[in-house]
Amino acid sequence: MQTLNNNSQAVYTLQALQTGSHVVVKGLSCFDLASTLDCGQAFRWQAEPGDESVWEGIAHGRLMRVSYFNNTLTLHGTDLVEYETVWRDYFDLGRDYEQILKDISKDPVLAAAGEFTKGLHLLLQEPWETLCSFIISQNNNIPRIKGIISRLCEAFGQPLDCGGYTFPGARVIAACTLEDLAPLRAGFRGKYILDAAQKVAGGEVDLNALYVLPLDEARESLIRIKGVGKKVADCALLFGLGRIECFPEDVWIKRAMAQLFDGKLPDCAMPYAGIVQQFIFHYARMTKLNI
DNA sequence: AGCCAGGGTCTGC
DNA sequence: GCAGACCATGGC
């Protein structure tokens, strides 16, 4: 079902129903939990052992258990109000990915990458958690990023009734010393985490302003933080603030761009740059570009 | 053992 | 503007 919002952009509306303490979203054809939750945009999701159709993670201060089967997404332990205020946007369920796939398939390489990664959705995560996570990501590998973040949450987050810990707020981290952060084993990134927390908690960097600031100004604001360059800033803007015009270029993307696209993103991808970036990243890593 | 990991900073040209 | 050393840590 499609309707129009006040910007005259097509809005994709899926039927969501509440059954008991679950919310069920039906008719979701272009969706895949494994590639969405384990493609290096978020670091706190885990598949049920032996079952890639059920995942558990903590976001927005809540433990969420999701499953996807037969074009139906089930969100456990929530209600329609929370779905509409948090999870619909988090899983980017208001966007028509079939249409995106159709549009980018004008380019044959993107068609292949899009088909390969079909179902991968962009996640709209929380700004501070995303910024902090991608500061930790620099010159690092995904398993170790997950470990550092896990220790960060356990040490400074709030325990949840059902297990696990929330991602600690910037204020909590800002009150720490470098020695407090030592157990995280974040290496040289510890001082960057502290500077980010201090600037965010102190209001020097206003993350909520970044939703609407012109892109270059938003980027400049983030780059004031020590340890934040263009790539980390773009990741925070894309994954934490939904700025899909960002196209973060890490080592994999640089390799893929040179090898697959002769350095230039095809025009048909431009309206969805950040989303397509995620397709290319996942495609490049999974195939190791041995084509 | 040595290289690499969703980079950034600092120095020196 | 651009190259190169360096930054901590852990997996392979």
C-alpha cells in the first residue's frame, strides 16, 4: 500500500497488528534479519544459536527479540505505540526496498549487488550510540568492535530486568576518566570516546541538530571531536541520523568502488547513496571481491 | 611472525 | 594537498 506524505514522496505503509505482547508486520517481502543485523552497521544483535530467523538485541534502552518468517516480521514484547514510535523507523520499514532494487538495477553491477544483498535494510539507530560505536570502529575489526561495545555497556550501562545492559549515555561516559575506560581495552580509542562524550554531554556538539543541518555543517560539527574524521562522521550521520545522502568510504568500499565502478557511483544510485553503500559493503565483504 | 581490521592525527615536504 | 609513521589490540 502506498500513500503520499506532505513532501510528495512515496511512503510505504505496511500493515502492523498487535497480538498479545507481539507486534506482527505482514507482507514484508524484501527483508532479511541476518544481513540487516549482522552487516557491520550495528554491533549489539545476536542470532538465536542455530536459528538465523530469530535475533535479539538491545536498542533504545529495550531488549528486543525479532523473528522473520514467511514475509512476516514479529517483534516480541512490544505494542503498536512503541512499534510506531521506535521500531518501524529503526528497521526502516517505511521505505520501499523493492522499488530501490528496481531503480538501482539500471546498473548491472548494482543489480547483482542488490540481488545478492536483497533484504538488507538500513537501521536507524540512536545518534550517540552510533557515533560512539563508529569511533570504536576505526582501524578495528567487527568482532573486536562488538567486544569493546559489549564491555562498555556492561560497565557503564543500566541493567535491564530481562538481562543485558543499555548503551551508556554520553553523560555517564563524560564523568569517567581514561583509567575508568581501560578495562574496555579500546586501545588508543579510549581518549576519543571520552572527548566525544564530553563534547556531546556538554552541548558543544548537538546531535539532535544534525538531523536537519546541511550535510557539510553536520559533518564539520562531528569532526570537531577528536578521533572523528570524515568516515566516522558519515557513519554516524548515515546509521545514527538517517542521512542517506552520506556514503561512508572505508577500505572495503574503496576497493569495491575502484574494482566494480571505476571509482564513480552510478547515477541511478544517487538518491539512495547511503543505502546502496551498505549493499556494496556487504556484497564486497561476502564475495571478497573475487569475481 | 606478520598482516589486517568499517581511520585519524601529526609531521614533514 | 599528500605521503608516511604511529597509534592499541586481537584474530587469523
